[in-house]
Amino acid sequence: MLKTFAYIAAALVVVVAGILIYAATRPDTFRVQRSASIKAPPEKIFPLINDLRSWSAWSPYEKKDPAMKRTFGGPASGKGAVYEWDGDKNVGKGRMEITEVTPPNKVLIKLDFIKPFEGHHTAEFTMEPKSDNTVVTWAMYGSHPYFAKVMGVVMGLFINMDDMIGNDFAAGLASLKAVAEK
């Protein structure tokens, strides 16, 4: 009986060590991005991104919890504009602040998640004219700390940020396209 317990304990130690070692091999940073071609000039699309209040018309996260609490601060749009949210388990709690703007081609956002997990990342929107279309790219990137890597391995064996938010970005860009092409 004691021998069986020792084998089980040793096997458990090997499994845990394997998870920890595997997690250490995962990348220290991540980048998720999606792009869409929109039949509108950048000047028409840019305000829909640069004014955080306009996000309610196209952001997929607005639809996940329509009852979430929203707070806006700073200027109405552009650098310094702030959007804070507090919602259910589908959206959590966090804060966005526009940190850099290059009209009508780029918006950079400091993105701070508070719940359900703390995270500090950057969201970037670029708009590149192509003929009578604009290619809009929505990206999010940041560090991937060791704890997050371990949780990713444990919670779903190979769950990554792309799996978690890539479809949301694609849905958001599809909604942005519908709004901008009206």
C-alpha cells in the first residue's frame, strides 16, 4: 500500500514538473490580429474607432453584456479618451485609454484588464487604403507571463490568446464593416 502511494506521488510530481517545464517553453509575448477589407475611406472608418463611445455600434464585447456599466473620461475622442467597463463573466472589468493617434490611419490603446484576470496589453487599429477599400487591422499584443502560460496549459492544453479572442476580433471587424459601409 505504501509502495503504491509512493508510485502515485512520484507520477504526480512528474506530471506537474512536465506541465511547469512545458509552460516555460511557451512564448513570452503574444499577438492576435485580424483584418478586414471595408469599402469605405479611412476618414469614414477612423472616427468609429477613435471615439470610444462609437464602439457600441460595432464592438462584439458590447453585445456580450448589454447591461455592463460603462464610464467615459477625458476628451470625447483621440489621445487621452478613456473607456472603463464593469460587466459579467463574459466581459469582466477593465479600462481602455487611447495613447496614440495618427489620423486617419492608426489608433493605439492601452488596455488594462482587472477581472477575471489582471492583464496589461496594447490594442492597435490600422487603416490602410487599397483602391476604393480600406484594410482595417485590429491587433492586440503584450506579455505572456509565466503564470498565464501555466494556466493556459492546465486549463485547456494549448489554449492561447488567438483561440480566446480571434473570433471576437473577426466579428467586430464584420460589424465595423457593416456600419462603415452604410
